[in-house]
Amino acid sequence: MPFSNKTIIITGGAKGIGEGCARVFHRENGNIAILDVDEDAGKLLAGELGERARFYKCDISNEKQVKKTIGQVVVDFGAVDVLVNNAGILIYASVTQTSEEQWDRTLDVNVKGAFFCAKYAIPEMQKRGKGVVVNMSSVQAFVTQQNVAAYATSKSALIGLTRSIAVEYAPEIRSVAICPGGVDTPLNREAFSQSPDPDLVRQETIDLHLVERMAEQEEIGELAAFVASDKGSFITGQPIRIDGGIGIRVAGSKKS
Ligand SMILES: NC(=O)c1ccc[n+]([C@@H]2O[C@H](COP(=O)([O-])OP(=O)(O)OC[C@H]3O[C@@H](n4cnc5c(N)ncnc54)[C@H](O)[C@@H]3O)[C@@H](O)[C@H]2O)c1
């Protein structure tokens, strides 16, 4: 099994894509450290996974909490082999509507949080002589829409962080950015529910994808596990899109 005796830290691992990652890496025999601010969901998932899974309450935008938590993961599991920087938030606002507070919170969680986790996980990987940092970016780093200014900026920044980690710590440590299209998660379901017609917005989101559906959480987890495994060992410094073909159709073109 690819992750036997390996420890995988998954931020935002309590729900959504992070949960999908936790389930896949656990199935592949890894030790799972779920870092999240949602204590109820995190404990529930760790309890369900059982052996080899633990929940750690940690706000990744707080450097002291990240340092302490990663230290505790090493005490509990003995090492850090893979970091999945997945936790992220999305605030809907245009450039002129975004408050400084909204901008800072988005960048603090989505970018600074990933930086803090990498800062404290990489030295642990170096002790093992090997490691992988997977950053959950988004297709929004390449194609975007109105009213997600801070989010799209943060997801683009993660690709820069991915390159920096890959260049600075090669060949022992690799870093890969995963860029999903629409995934059926609490984040999206919450966004749809705020619209006057949630079913319509959901269908419009589905219609953006050539494959005519959104991704399941574990599909993203499967890609994360592949790039983090030895099978993905020739991949580093790159963003990989897993997006159902979103954004490649010429506007106005129709199926023949
Ligand atoms: N859902 C999508 O369509 C989609 C598409 C592309 C990229 N992504 C990215 O994937 C990641 C996960 O998205 P999701 O849809 O599963 O979101 P989600 O809201 O369903 O889950 C995110 C998890 O992160 C946790 N979290 C939030 N802030 C945190 C913090 N400061 N510290 C620790 N944990 C925190 C939440 O409690 C939650 O459990 C995000 O980075 C998101 O930008 C999502």
C-alpha cells in the first residue's frame, strides 16, 4: 500500500475535498492528521476512520497554532511525509466591493495558512529525506468569474508557492498544485443555497463543465494521492487541472 507508515497532514480535512482526501489516503494505509477549525466534523470523521486518523483543532492562519499542531502530529505519528494544503475560504465580492478585512482573511487562510503549514512541515520531511506538498489551488487560477477577486488572487498565489517549494527543496521534496473545477462540497452547496434559485445556479455550474457534472470529493482525493505517491514522482512544481473541461469551450460554440 503506497502510504503504509506514512503520515499525511490534511488541512481543512473535516469536510469537502479535505474529507475526500482523508478518506482516500486512509484507504491507502496512511496515518491521517486532520487539521480543521470545525471540531465537530473533524472529530466525527476521525472517529469514523478510526485507527490511523486523528483530529487536531487548528486555525491555519495562526502561525503559533500551526507550529504547535505540526509538533503534536510528529509526537503522535513520528513524522510528516505529505502535506495537503487544502483549507480555503471563498468570499463573493468584486474588487471594488471587497473590504480590507475580507481581502486579508481570504489571503490569510488560503495563502498564508498554506505557507505556515509548509514552513513547519518541510523541516519534518527533510528529516525523512523525502516529502510532498500538495496545494489545493483552483481552476480559478486560470479562468475566473465576477465577484471572486480575493479568492482568484489567492488561488493564483498558491501556484507561485508551489513553484517556490519545488525549486527550493528539490530533489527530496516535491510540490504540486491541484486545480479543481466545481466539486460537490459544503462550500458550493452553501453558495448555491444563498441564491434565490439554488437548483438553477447548481445546474448552471454543472453546465460550465464539458463532462456535464461536478466532481465528487474523493475524485480530487484520488489525484492528490496519486501525485503524492511514488507513481507521481516525476511531477513537481506544476499546477494540474482536474476540472471537467471547464473554460476551454469557445464562447458561443455549440455541440454539433
Ligand atoms: N468546491 C469546489 O468546487 C472547489 C474548486 C476548486 C478549489 N477548491 C478548493 O478546495 C479547498 C476545499 O474546498 P471545499 O469546497 O472542500 O471547502 P469546504 O468549505 O467544503 O471545506 C473546507 C474546510 O476547511 C476548513 N477551514 C476553513 N478555514 C480554515 C482555517 N482557517 N483553518 C483550518 N481549517 C479551515 C473548514 O472548516 C472546512 O472543513 C479550498 O481550498 C477550495 O478553495 C474547491
